Amino acid sequence: MNCWFHLCFVFSICPAMTHETGTSTTRTVPGNTSAKIKKCSTKDAEIFMGEVNTRLTNRKSQSSQDWKDIGELEKVLESTNVTSTTSISSGHLVALLHQAKSPTRLTIYANNSEVYFETVPNTKVLVHLPKDLGAGPNNTIVFCMITWPETNGTVLGAQGLLYENILVGLSVSGKNVSGLQERVNITMNVTTPINETHEPRCVFLNFSTQNYGSEGCQTLWERNQTYITCSCDHLTYFGVLMVNSSPSPSDQKILSYITLIGCSLSLFGLSITVLLFITHKKFRADVSMKVHISLVFALILLNVHFLPSEMVAALSSNSLCVYMALALHYSLLATFSWMALEGFHLYLLLVRVFNIYIRRYLLKLSVVGWGVPAVIVSLVVIIDRTAYGYTPVDSRNPNGTAICYVTNTTMMMVTTMGMIGLVFIFNVIMLGVTVRRFISLRQGQETNCSRVKQDIFSLLGIATLLGITWGVGFFSITTAGQYVFCILNSLQGFFIFLWFVMSLRKMQKSAAEVSNATQSTTEPKN
């Protein structure tokens, strides 16, 4: 609602060595009774880390083998036989293996060559592990940090630059840790300034798809902050991608001002529209105008609840925020409902010209227009009582601007984006029918500039009532598109006000022409 989005390798043996070192035992992988993992010595793990370091450093181009190497490295480190806490370093890789005695919170400090539970010089990465990892005396907690040389460019085919070319791996031997209530926090110090056109995004390696994902991870960062924190509910390899900030902070500020000004103008214009409707009897007698005024009321509710939503979210009153979120969701759905009913009413006027009498027509429209949104909101509350409340505008930046809206992402996508999509498709079809009707009516008639302008203004007014501009949101992937979306939709109410004023002038002009014609026919001839 602003201005208007792993374990698949089973490594069953220690890396082949030219000599035997230490002792080894075997253990069964949970969930796979046929797979055996041999316990490796620390020396074996160090040698294998050196091999992986050489492969990742010398490989000229990124390939799927990189993913396999990292997956195998994780398995080797998990199967390394340790009795306490062991630190291993080799080239661009550092690892810490900790034999868990009992569940406890852990803090790990790491730089390019050292990793300990105590502060190290020039700390680059700080990791806070929660207590509920499920690690016991037979499990090893593994930390591994991989740093690529600067010359390697993108890492593992990332769609963006990996900040400091660092990947941080976290795992517990024999366990697939996910859905943590207390999150894992990986904090990276910002040593290289972040460009104004970029922003960090916390991601993890999805080994099954060999791609980066962000599900279950939050990026805790604000512009000019000296650190980036990735707060995640699972364990795997994590990194921070630098992605294009769209829009940039300056654009975000401008778009916010546009939204504020546009919505304020719309609210003012819609209020005047209601007064025009009340004070003009011919408006109140027109069925189409009654449909239009219902859309006006829905837009008034939307703007009244949208404008103060950010301010309410900043308050400490949870109940007020829940009310604001619920009312904002309802008024948004009601706006979409009445835009769809505008399309249905247009269909009756243009396609079913005859036999369009429907008993209690306006009452039935009102039941749909105001009732359907109420049913949807009620279902959301029944399914998830915590679905309404404090919601960050940008999910990638939970500490940024927030409003009171739907907190459940699935609910929001289904009820909001789903309804926008359906209404947009239906009303685009209705607009196409209208254009075709206009063309058929004008065939064989003499065209002039005045009539063409009148038809264009009529079509623009109809497009505004149908909410066609909301569809721009599906294509506003560029900053320019977001500006267009913001301007058009924040001013929708003001455009409807202008359309009402033009309709009033047209109605008064027609009435004056009829009056003059009547007067001329009733005057006595000399």
C-alpha cells in the first residue's frame, strides 16, 4: 500500500586423502537410514577446506560445481569429530565447530582469518544464535565464512553484487533447522559505503534450486547505518545482495509528497462532489449518478483512513492500529467492488439497452458493493485474528515507514492484489466495449474537433470511474512507472470531481437548450 516480494547433497564419506589421519566413526543421517556419514578428523576437514578454497578461487567462471563444493564442505564440517570448540582456517575460508553441551545462546565473531566466541580484530561478521536450535551433546554447531576474491565479480550467479563477497554458513549436524521462534541474527559491518541507488537485501542459498531466496529473512538496515543485520528463522548459507533501490530514497520522499497532496486533493474534490449531488435534484434522480456517488463514498472512506495510517502506526496504541488497518482494508475492497459495479452498470447501458429494468436495482448493487468487502474482512479476521496491525511498507526494511494494514502477506495478496486483478480485467473489457460502441455510433456521421474532444473526455471519465489506472500498478516496475501510478491513483477522486462538474455543466446546458426551444415554440407569431 505504498504509493500507490537445503540440504540436498548427501556426502557419505570423508574426502579422499593420500594418508590416514585420526580415527573415524559412522552415524546414521536422520530420515535416511541407508546413508552413512563418516566422522572426519580436524586435519581432514582443514585439508578439504583448502581444496574447496582452491577450487572456488581458481575457477574462472561460476558453475553448478560451486554449489556442490559448498554443500559438500558443509557436510564435511558437520561430520568433523570435535570434543569442544575448534577453529579452522584455510585461505578465504574460516570455520568454527562447537560441540554443544547444552542448549545456550551463542555469539560468534569473525574476520577474514579468525573466528571465535570472543571479539576478534577488525570484526566483519557478528552472529547471534538463539537457544532453541535443538542442538544436544551429539550435535555440532557449525559456522563457516567464505570470502571470494574481489576479482571474481558476481558470486554463484547472483542477480546483484554480494556485499564484501561474503557468505556465512550456519548449520547443526544431523538437523534441518527452520521455523525458529527466536531468530538467528547475522550482522555485517558496513566497511564499503553503499551507493544511494543501491540497498542491501538479505538472501540465503537455496541448494535445491541453485538460486538465492529471501523467504524467512528480514533485512534490518537504514540508510547511513554502519551495519546490516539479517534476521532469519532458519539455518543455511546467508549473504547480503546489493540490489537497485527502486525507488531511491529521494524518489520515495517525492512519491510520498505526491501521495499526500494527491489524496488530499481527492478528498477535497470528493467532498464537494457529495455536496453537488445533494444540492442538485437532477443528479439525485439519475440512477447512474447514484451508482457514481456510491463509488465516491467508498473513495472518501479510503482516503480518510489512508492519509492518517502512517501516523497511527507510529503511535503505541495497538487497538487503534488494528481498527485503522481493518477500516483501510474494508474501504479499499469497497472501492474495488464499486468500480466493478460501475463496469456492470456500463454493460447494462451499452449492451443490454432494452429490458434492463431490475427490481430494487440500487439496493442489490449496494448489498454487493458494501456487503462483499464486509464478508471478506470478516473471513480474514476469523482465519487469522492477528491479520491486521502494524505493517512495514517495504517488507525488506521492517524498520522503515509503516502503516496499519494487513500483516498476513498471503491474505493481503489474495484479497487485495487478487481483487485488483479481477476488477481490472473485467473493467478493461467493459472499456473496450464502450470504445467499440462509440466508434459504431460515430460511423457515417460527420466528425469535427468538438465532437472528438467530447468523446475523448467521456472515455477518460469512464476509465476513471472504472479504475483502469489501478492496473498501472502491475506494470510499474520502473521508477517512472511508479510516478505515473502514484499521480493517477492518488488523484482519482479529484478526477471524478472534475467529471461531475463537467456532467453538471452539460446537464445545465441541455436544460437551457430545452428551455429556449420550448420558449420559442410557445411565443405568439406576429
